[in-house]
Amino acid sequence: MVEYRPFGRTGVQVSTLTLGAMNFGERGNPDHEDGVRIIHRALDGGINVIDTADVYSQGESEEIVGKALAGGRRDDVFLATKFHGQIGENRNHRGNSRRWIIREVESSLRRLQTDWIDLYQAHRPDPDTDFDETLGALTDLVHQGKIRYLGTSTFPAADIVEGQWIAERRGRERVVSEQPPYSILVRGIERDVLPVAQRYGLAVIPWGPLAGGWLSGRYHRGLTEPISRRAEWLPARFDPRQPANAPKLDAVDKLSELADDAGLTLIHLAIAFVLNHPAVTSAIIGPRTLDHLESQLDASKVTLTPDVLDRIDEIVPPGTTLNPADAGYTPPALASPALRRR
């Protein structure tokens, strides 16, 4: 059985593991009945948080979650979903604008078969949209009873602070959580995002504690071919032949040896590391199969000794992201030459 922690300063208690639903649907496990079984097993195991997004398999993930919670299980779940990603082909069916938020929340409510969403999150920053417009729309949805809390995902520390500033000075509902990428291989948020979250009392629910499968035990030095479907559309992150991923392969081999020495699976070592940070509330696990779920459920019971944590720091120093592509978001000022050159 998992443990529970406060969700920031909201008064809500959540499990230390969150069930992520990204792998439910066409882009992962297309079997709806299997997805429902996985969700029910997670709930029976003590998990009380489910996180999905409208863009996961273009709404199919939300539909599977809705099916799983129908029939009386909705009230026991802290249900989170997200907006921002492109839905369909219409150029305005994306982003963080009031127009899109007000429209898309209705679609998510319908797919999830619920009258309210506990945590509605901006999936990424939207530099083309005034953050106050986004918070204004979300505040209206709170007042209408359609959502309970506001969250962000993969936001830089400066944007997180700006959101708190806007809420205080313009009378908006306050963002109460951040969902950043965090794993032994992706530690960049230790520099600023996690300290900022602690300063403002935000809940932190990291995604990718297994680094997209790199810490699942399947990767090792010497791989000559991709072993994940994700390598087809995200080769910079998942193709082991890419030079930028070579440091990850080296680190994984060392971490596997460390896990063996500690009497742990690499999966348990990786998730326990994320949960060990004092800023972290709940780690998002994203199983595609029931076996994947079973291999991760007991990770919250693992306590890492100071010696093990020190050895992890030697392999991947604090604040280090081995491959910058794994950071999840590149600010436009860095991504677009037009914004940094005269």
C-alpha cells in the first residue's frame, strides 16, 4: 500500500504514486478493457491520483479513464488532466488561450464522464498568450465548479513565479502545483524549479521518474538498435545510437550495478530517488501493461540510504540533465534564431 502526502497547501492528501495515463490509447496500449483493469488495480493498490491529458492519443486516454471511473469510483480519485497540445488540425485548437480553455474543458469533462476536474493543468507554457489570460479563464472555471485547482507542467521557474505574482496582484486563483520532468538522468529542476516550488508551497508531481524507460532495466551500454517505439518520433531522446544519449547509457550501467549492490531493482531505485526529494509530493508512473504497474507499485516503500544517494550523485551530479532534449521544454528565445540574433 502506498503512502500519502499533503498536496501542497490545499489540504488534500494524495498517494506518493500517481497513475499517469499517457500510455492508454492508440499511442500506447489501445485495449480499453486492459486500461480499465490497470486503473482499477492501481486504485485497489492505494493510488488515489490519476493524471492524463487531452492530447494523449487525441482524447482516447481520457475516454479510458472515464470508463474506469464510471460506476462509483470517481469520488475516491483526485483526477488531473491537461490542456495545451494540438487537438485535430484547426490552428486554434491548442494553446493556453481563454478561447481554447473554455472550449476544451467541456470536451475533457465529457470524455472523462465527470462534472468536475480536480486539477486542470497547462501542459506547457504558451509564450504567445498572456499568462493572465490563462489564469483568468481558469479562475472562471473554478468559480463555475468545473475545476477545483490550477496546475502547470514543465514550466520554467521564472514562469512559475510570474503565475504566483499574477494571482496575488490581479485576484486570480493561484497555481497550486507543478508537474516537471525529474529522474536520476534528468535533474535540472533541482537548480531552480524545486526550490521555487518549496518557497511557494506548491505540490510537485514529477513525470518520467524512469526517464521514459531508460531506467526500466531494458537499456544498457552497447545497444545498436532502438528498443522503444518512441525512438521513431523522438529519436533525440530515445534512439540509443544518438551521441547525445551515450552519457545516459553509461549512467544506466553504473546505476544498475548500484541497484544490485543495494538489493533493489533499477525501477525501485529510480522511483525512490525521486520520492526522496523533500519538494516532491507524488511521482507519476506510466505503465502500459499490468506487469509494468506491478513492478512499480511497491517503489514508494523503498528508503534509500545516504550512501546510496551519495553514489547516485557521483554518477549524475545534482542539477545535471545528461541530455538537454529530456528537459521537456526549450524556451523560444533559445529555439528560434530570430529571437536571439539581429
